[in-house]
Amino acid sequence: MTSLPSQIFRFAPSPSGHLHLGHAYSALFSWTQAQKHNAQFILRIEDIDTTRCRKEYADAIYEDLSWLGLNWTKPPRIQSEHTEDYDQALIKLKEQDLLYPCFCTRKDIQNEVRQSNRAPHGPDGLIYPGTCKNLSLSQREERIAQGESYALRLNMARARTLTGELYWLDEREGNIKATPEIFGDVVLARKDIHTSYHLSVTVDDALQNISCITRGTDLFEATHIHRLLQAVLKLPVPTWHHHELIHDEEGNRLAKRHNSLAIRELRGQGKSPEDIKEMVGIKNLS
């Protein structure tokens, strides 16, 4: 029996809409890198947000990728089917006293920031001012018992104390010093969604043995958080390759609202897979 290559690349779309040219570029980029390194290419469906993600979009993703000529060596991992993996990661973080419940609404946070006359911003917007961090254990338990909704936030200061300096390797930018503190105490789980993008992606990349994470430069800053989570969860550290983004004629980043640039729309117009590859700047894929 022939063994599979040890290196693994992945494409991990969210089925909250149809794939557009930006997705096509990202998928083709990862697939091309896998071919270049004689590596596996696998697929993951990131559907933790069940309010926005739909099965018909996931099915359309499979169809569009196959039409583009891409194939994957393992069945796709569906995030919503693996919530226990994220629960286990949260348990490990709780055991290190790295999580605390936050009862603040978005409006509460905005009001707190306004009253403090400080408005520090990170890559995800306003940095949480830490309102709930210093609640006593009894205060937390009482509010939870009363049925208040809450999110679980990462105690960034404690996490940084545990990890010390961290670095990660980007194949374009070189060795990068991790500065996850620019995000503040990020949310890692909510009442309605028992995980977060940051947590689930980090856990999945480890469980799927991803050796090089390829994704757009829009997620470059998120890697600081992911590197920290890898350290506190004692997960393997891959390399990263953040590729350029695809923009429309006006220079705007493509998004799912650009229906005219959806792959299925372009297919309906008679475009071929080779046309799509030329449109996104990737040609002559074998």
C-alpha cells in the first residue's frame, strides 16, 4: 500500500454563501502549493456559525471545487460535527485559569470605553476593557446561576506570562514575533456558539496535521492569536503562507456580496476552469 505524503495543505471555506473568485484563488493557491511539495491537499468546512452556514452552500463548494479540477485526499472535516474537540480545548484552558466569563454586551463595552475616554482598537475592533475580569468567583457563579448570557474570554495577560516570547514563520515574511496582546482578551466561546473561529481553527489545524497553513493576508494578524493558543494548548506549530487577496476593478476586496463574481455565476456564463485560473492569476495548473 502506498503511504500518503507527510506534508498537508488545506482549504477551509465557510458555507455561508457561494464561492467567489477570491475563494477560488485561495483554494487554487493551496492546491498548487500541495502539488509543488508533493503533499496532501485536504478540505475543511468551517460551519460553526449555524445561523449563517447552510448545507446547500457546502454542497455547492464541493461542486465548484471539483469543477475547478481540485481533489482532496481525505473526506472533508465538518466543524459542526466535532464540537467535542473544542470543548476539550476549553477544558484545558480552564484548567490553566486562562478563561473567565464576560457578561458584557457590545453596547456595554462601547459605553465603558466611552466613559474611560480611551478607545484602544485591535485587529477585530475595540479592545475589551476587562470589565468582567476582576469579578470574584462568587459573583461569576451568581450571575451564571441567574441565567445571564456570557462569553468566555481569554485572560491574555496570564497567557502571555505562561508562554513568554513566541515566534511563527511566514514563508513570505520570515520569522515573526507573536504579539497576540494587540487583540486584548479575545472571546473563545459564546452561549450560542460554543467555540470561536480562533479556537476551532487552531484545534483543527493541529488535529488534521496541517504542515503549512495557506490563507489570505486578511488573516495575517489572526495568526498572532493562533500561535498563542498553540502554545498554551501544547499543539504542534506549522508554518504559514499568507497570500495576496483578489480585488475587484475598483480595488475593493472581493466578498460574498459580489454575486456577479460567484463561481457558479461565472460557470453559468460559460466560463471554463482555465478561464477562472486566468482571471485570478493562476495558470497552467496540472
